[in-house]
Amino acid sequence: MFQLPRALLWDHNAHFHPWLLRQVPQRCSRVLDVGCGTGALVRRLVERADFVDGLDVSAEMIDQASARTSATNVRWLRGDVLDADLHPEGYDAVTAVSSLHHMPLRPGLTRLASLLRPGGVLAVIGLYREESAADFAMAAASFPANAAVGAYLATRGRAGKPHDEGMPVQDANATFAEIRDAAGEVLPGAQVRRHLFWRHSLLWRKPGGR
């Protein structure tokens, strides 16, 4: 992938935080952020949840997240979401930013769904492997938009990728079509969409609840 000059780099994951926050109920009891990294999203989730669990496989990420966060309603957990010991009563919302592609796809989706209480929301921003004409068209549109946003943020002193240092990186293996098909099987009714900046979204509400 073509790389912008370092001065114009910016945080694609943080760009989608507002979308994720819009999916989470305005007030809820407990939220889980899977692959929390340095805790940027968690620090926004604590404003609307009584308790937030931030989970990451990287001890370095958990240490950084803890050091950067003063909120008292956060629990930082190191572990793999597939087998981590998480809250036994489940969560009102589960978020995941650029972490789904670190898991086996169907088992990952099944596990995320199982962590929700009835009526709970799963909101994912993920990466996918480009394969189709539609994938490449979206990627082509992303290049000039990426440069434009980077230049805009740089002029305001807001460029850079402050949350990336030490973060585990892995290429996506699943294509958009494979993610959409797996979601259709595991999470009936899930909404899966492509977005600019080489990301997809997945939104699903667990049946039940009020």
C-alpha cells in the first residue's frame, strides 16, 4: 500500500470511534472493548457505561492503557477473547476495532456474540483482504481521501498515529465477501458494509431483551 509522508500519517482506527460510539446505548451497565490497544476508545466508553472492560493480548498495550487512564470504572484485562475469563453476566455492548482479523473468523464472531446480553449490540470496525472489483474501487477512492485527511489534520497539528507504538500488527486474511457470509451464518441480520480507509463495519443486535 502506498504510504503517505510521515508528517501526514493519521489514525484510521480513531476515525471510526464516533461511529462505534453511536452504536452503543447512551447509558448502559457494562461494555467490553476487544483489542483495546492503548485504551483510546475505552476512555470514551467510560462516559456512558457504569463499567468498561478493556481486553488485549498484548501486555505492553495493557500497561500503556492503564498508565494513560485515570477512570475508576475500567478493568484492564490481558488475554485472548476466545478463552479469556470475562464478566459472567455478559455485556450490553461489545466493540472491536481492527481486532477481528486477529481471530479465526467464525469462532471469533461466535465468541463475540456469546458475550452479549440479550438485546446487546456488537459493533466492529475491521480490516479485510481486497479481492473483488468493488473492493479495489473502494481502495482506489481511499487513496486521495487518505491524503486529504492527513493534510487537513497536519495543518491543525492533529496528524500522527500516537496509539500505534508497540501495537501487534497482522494482515487480514478474510475477504469482505467471506466476512459478510460468515456474519450471515453466525449473526443473522448483521449489517456488514465497506468503508473508506480500508475498513469494514459490522453491526448486530442480539435477539431478546426489552
